[in-house]
Amino acid sequence: MIAEELINHMIPPLKVTDDAHKAIVWMEEFRCNYLPVVNNGELLGFISEEIILESNTIESDLSVFELVGKDCTVSLESHFYDIIKTAADHKLQMVCVLNEEGKYNGVITVQDIMASFAQTSAVQMPGGILVLSMDLTDYSLAEICRYVEENNAKVISSIMIEDPMDKGKIKITLKINQLDLSRIAATLERFNYRIIGRYQEMNISNSGEQERLDMLLKYLDL
């Protein structure tokens, strides 16, 4: 998935000549905490309800406000992971997409990204999840996959993050195309892999999909 495919065409940008009252009305209408402010195709930044209320100037044009996130942008070809990183780095739930000329092309919300990710085969396929903790120097996805495949299973997705609770460690979240993880877990533990989380998806339903999505957000620390 790239940025061009994820643009939310339902959320319009504000003009710098719009007033703060209009911004608040649009935020309520489109159910978002921020909206982009654009002038002649150039992104000036994002306005939020908090910024407006703190200024106590709801009738003023947006030109008088100190906007945030001017650099919270990606290109049309930016990958899914780069979009998430940009949003996380700026602590915003929305990212602007710029075209080849650096002009405003639309916005992507984190909610849209997660909804799109939830439709991928890695999420939709039934299976179980294992979370491993290890030193970065010990990490080898090829080796882990080999042990999983020895138990007639496949790793269908993996996510690696730094462990915030254990400096120098990483957490590896594996989605495996089996519901029963007992033999795979035993194999990994036999080769000194430390398993810190184990989740088996016995029911594939809408509620299960939401639980998996919540789990992804938790480990991405968004």
C-alpha cells in the first residue's frame, strides 16, 4: 500500500482565509482532531480545536494561528510503513500527501491506514500470534521461519520494535497460519527463544478482527 491509494478524499483542506469557527464545525463534521490548512496549494500546517480554544479567537482567520505539523508530509509513492512513521514522529493522527511539485494532494488518517491494513491477507488469514523478546544481535527472521516451517506452518507477517521496557531488547510479533501454537512455541523455546506473548485466534469474526487491529496498534505504540 502506498500513499496515493490511501488518500481520504472525504476530508477537505481549509483555506488560510477561513475562520476558526468554520474549522471547528468541519472537525466535528468529519470527526477528526486536526485539519490541514492550505494556501495556493501549499501546506501551511494543521489546525486543531485545542489550538483554537487556547487562543480564544474563534472568529479570526486561520492566518493568525500558530499551526503545527507543517513537515508531517509524505509523497504519493510513500509506503505504508513510512506513513505510519511520519504520523508517529509528529504525534499526529493525520498525514498530508504532496505531489511531485510539493503541492497539497490530500490527507491520510491513521484510522484509514489501520482499516486498510485490516483488509490485508496477513490480518484476514486465520492463525495465531507469538511475541518474542531478544537482543537485536540475535535476531534472524530466516532462522525463526525455519523453526516454524519445521512444524508445517508459515510466518505470514512479522513486526519488529524496540522493547520500551527492556533497553537493548527487541520484540518480534509473528503472525503464523496455525491456530495451535503449542508445538511451534516448544520448538522456539528449545532453541532458547523467549516467548513473552501468545495469542490464539480460535474465532475469525468481526470482533476478532478488531482485537487483532488493537493488538497491532499496541505493539506499534501509536
